[in-house]
Amino acid sequence: MELDARLLITVGGMLVSVITSFVVTRQKCIQLEEDCKSMHKSITELYDNLEKNNISTEVAENKVAVLSQILSPENREKLHRSLERMETQLKQDRKDLDKILAMHNGSHPVIKAKD
């Protein structure tokens, strides 16, 4: 087998082509890795934001549940009945106090201390 100039040029061209393809492929792989890392970072941020949103939603749901329980018709009725009983008791206590004050004669005898 003879090595003439044409064969060397062809082999050299193929070698340059393979090396160039290797470099281009390597650069694309590096670029794809960087893109993959940036996408992973974005997905992580989205996941964190989703978790925060879920927590906020659960807190809001709990607040609404508590408020709806407080404002339920049954609880409101109980509260109003209790307040009505307290007002009635207060009126009765005031009447009793007025009677006691009316019984008091308002005069106190002076008591001298013994020396």
C-alpha cells in the first residue's frame, strides 16, 4: 500500500472533520448540561413557590373554617341567649341593689375611740 499525497490529504481531511465534529459535539453537550442545570433550578424554585402557596392556602382554609364555626347560626343563637340572660340578671341585680340602698338610712353614729 502506497501513501501518496491524495490519500494523506483525504485521511487528514477526515481526521480534521472528526476532530471538528468532536469539538462541536462537546460544546453542545456542555451547553445542554448548563441548560439542564438552569431548568433544574427553575423547577426547584417553582416547587418551593408551590409549597408556599399550598401552605398559605391551608392557612386560609383553616381561618375560614374557624370563622364559619364562630359565625354558625347555632353558635350565634347560643351567644344571643347567653347575652339576654346576662342582661336580665343585671336588671334584677340592679333592682335588688336599689332596694338595699333604699333600706340604708344614710346616717352613721360617731364612734369615739378609747384612749
